[in-house]
Amino acid sequence: MTCNIVISTGAGISAESGVRTYRDRGGLWQKYDPDVVSHINGWRKNPQAVLDFKNELRRDFEAGNYQPNAAHHALTRLQREWRWGEVTIITQNIDGLHEAAGSTVLEMHGSGRKKMCEACGHVSAYDADIILADPCAKCGKTASTRPMVVWFGEMPMYLDIIEQKLDECGIFAAIGSSNHVMPASLFAGASGTKATYLFNIELPIVGADDYHHHRLGPATVEVPKWVDELLALEEEPPSQRLW
Ligand code: NAD
């Protein structure tokens, strides 16, 4: 027997690293309209507005010099030290903080630190503003380089692998997500286990009932505590799978 763990993280896990969330008070959606700046149709209609937003975020990110926090580090520890199976970390975040903490992670919404050319697929570091008129370094096409992130209206990445991992897991946890964005909001229900944990600073407005255990409080406190509990287990936890 094995007990695999799947963990899905959202913007809340990075809040205490100083990265702004989207839907909380002071979040980015109070300043920007997601349909304009974070939707594939917005990119088709007004790419400059999208780039203004993304370039501002990128500069903010560079200046903020955000670092992984105790919750990111705890998950890395769990991934390295869990004896009873594998630990898969999936994130909706594009901030690269799981990777910076040393985790292996499926970035289902892409990476805010990379850009790509829609014409030839060339991927490179997003380490300076994207200018529409600049040609792609590989194919020379202009107005085709975009942040390598998944916008509303586009398909998230790694869905086949994620489906398989959810199907095989004995423990599922969602950390710091408002449960508003599909398909991540459906993962708890799809996981097929009764050992589902919700970590959030407060009960989210939607989806809380999909979880068997609620751990409310800052991610930097609750996640390391949970990881300590898991790593202290002397026997493999009994299966709570539903099928
Ligand atoms: P969201 O902004 O909709 O929700 C964030 C959730 O985190 C809220 O429910 C809030 O209560 C909770 N939270 C805030 N501070 C917390 C803390 N200290 N500890 C625990 N929980 C805390 O984020 P979402 O559900 O991830 O969906 C938004 C979309 O925007 C996703 O695609 C996400 O990847 C993207 N996004 C990414 C980043 C990032 O890369 N860091 C930042 C903002 C938004």
C-alpha cells in the first residue's frame, strides 16, 4: 500500500511572502478588470492593455524580491521526507515560489517568469518588459510574444497528469485558494478520498463543504504544523479512499 499526497495551492500561500492575491480586499481585481487583462479575448482585442498589466506585475515582482515563506518550505520538506508514497504539488500560482523553495511543482497556470512567442513557440525568460513591436528572437515576428501564463478562456496545463495523481491519492489538501477558479476548485471532489484538507485564512465563500477538514489560519503557521504532524506518523495512515 502507498499513501500518495496531492497538494493544490493558490494565491493565499504566497500572501505572506508579500505577493498580492486577486480577490481579497486590496487584491488586484479591485484595480484591474480580469476580463480585460487576464482573458484570452482581452489579449486578442487589446494586447497593449494586457501587457501594461503584466509588465507592471513583473516590475513589481522584481522590485519586491519576494521569497518563499514557511509554508512553501514546509511543502518541500514533505515532498522530500514523506515515507509512504509520493507528494505532488500543483499550483495555480505563477510566482515561481514553490520552485524557489526547492519543490518539484506542476505550474498549471504557467509561469509569470517566462514569455513565449505564439507564432513559433519560442520560450525565454520574462526578465524585461514585453514590447509589442519587438520581434521574436527566434522567428522575427512582432506582436506575438506574450507572458507564458494561462488566461481565462485557455486550457490549464498538465490536466492529464493531475487527473491521474488525484485518482491515486490518499490525502488531498488545497491551500490558499478562494475556490473560484476551475478546474482547481473541483480537485477535492475529484480526489476520491475522505482525507481532504482545506487551508485558508478564513472559510472561503464557496466550496468549503467539499473538504472534510478545515485548517483556518495563516498558511505559514498551519501548513508547517500539518507537515510536522504527517512526518511524525510512525505508521502509514489508513486508506480513506472512496473507490
Ligand atoms: P484568490 O486570490 O482568488 O484567493 C486567495 C485565497 O487565499 C483567499 O481565499 C484568501 O482567503 C486566502 N488567503 C489569503 N491570505 C492567506 C494566508 N496568509 N494563508 C492562507 N490563506 C490565505 O486566489 P486563487 O484561488 O489562487 O485564484 C486566483 C487566480 O489568480 C489563480 O489562478 C492564481 O494562480 C492567480 N494568482 C496568482 C498569484 C501568484 O502567483 N502568487 C497571485 C494572485 C493571483
